[in-house]
Amino acid sequence: EEHPYSSLNCGFLINSYIHSAILSDTSLKAYWKFNESSGDIINQSQSAVDLGTPADIQITGATYSQSGKIGNSLLFDGVNDYGKSGTSTSQYNYMHDDTSGIFTLNFWFNPTDETEAGEQHFFNTANLAGSSTVIGVSIYRQSDTISFLMGNGTTYVINFSTPATFFPDNNWHFYSLTWDKSLGSNNLNVKYDDANSQNGTIANTPSNSNHQYAGEIGSRNAGVSGFLHGYLDEMSNWSKVMSSADRTLLYNSGSGREIY
């Protein structure tokens, strides 16, 4: 809800408008609700630092207007469906850089097969062509695990996988990943729902160079492989580590909750 008069203190002040959010949207770079029935998936973030329309997702092949966790969702068929968030190879640098690398990625996912093998990518900015010389991040499903990979152009910075318990059934579950380069150890956290959590630590120095691909949703390497198979909803990308309390708020005892 927005009000054109910034003097009315009823929410957070963004771009001379007042809007209401269930939590502070500071550092919310992109927020995709997947409620569209056609065309681009629009970045709904109203934060002062949001990426704006360059973070809108151009969709190839995925099925719109599917029943979601909240409202509609998008269905990826595991064969050739994917999305591309803009064309820039720098707008997601905050997710991997050595200066102040930090992010949170949240999403709801409902798999079509709980034990399906192979990589299925939720979000990717790196050229994963069978080489460790990648720059960027990749967050993907591999059978029953969540994997998080980061490269610095020479070697892997992070190559981490959760235990094989993160896709317990063919139902909606909430996934949240955080990383903060400034923390010396256990600076990576991956969890599903609100109780299943795993920590990891970077092994090498990250890169300040641009990532290799624009943000990809549902595939890797510009829609070549690693196709996601399932329903995706309520994805948010932040340039901060979201607090446990805010992650719990979005999980909402399994019912989910919109940011706006």
C-alpha cells in the first residue's frame, strides 16, 4: 500500500512514497512473486537499493499461473524452461565479491519428483562448464541436497552441499541461503523451512570481478543445462544476511508470507 504524501509516517519511506511491508526491506535487491500470467516476472522490490526493471525476469518456456504457495507460481519443466534476470554481468556482484560479499536468497519450491537426479538450478551467475574457473555463484538442487558453489576465476571459493534431506517430499518448502564474507568461519548458512540448517565456510578468496552470466533462474549457462523441475514462488534476493527472526516471519509456520 502506497501513499503519495511522505509526511504520513505509516511505513518505510521509499522514492517519496510510503509503502507497508511486513519487515524492513532495507537491502532488498529483487523480489519476484511469480503472479504474472504472461510476459516478464516483475521485480516487486520497493527498497531504496532495489535493482529495478533490470532485475525483471525474461521467461522462456515456463508455465504461468500455476497454484503457488501464495497466489500463483511458475512451473519449470526440467527440460528447457528458464528465466534470465536482465543482461548485466555486474548487478549481482554483491553475492560473491571479496570486498563486502553478502547476500540472502529466499524462495519457496515444490519439486515434481523428490528424488530426481542431476543439477537443477534455482539461481546462477557463473559459467559452470565443468571447470573451477568460474566467477559468480550457483545455487542448485542435486537429488535431495542443496548445493552452493562460488568461484573466483581460478578455483572454487565455496563448493558446499547439504545432507541429503533437504527435499523431504513433493510439497512446498521454504529455502533460505545466506553468506557473509566478513565472517571468518561458518559464514554460509543453508536451511529449509524453519528448523533444518547447515553451515559452511569459504575455502579460498572470492573475486571482485564481474560474474559471467546475467542472473539465471531455473537453469545454468544461458539456458543450456541444469534445468529446474518444479514450482517456484516468492523468491527474494537481498544484499544482507537476513536475521533468523525475519526468515521465520517469511516462513510463517509453513503458510508463507508476502513481503508486501
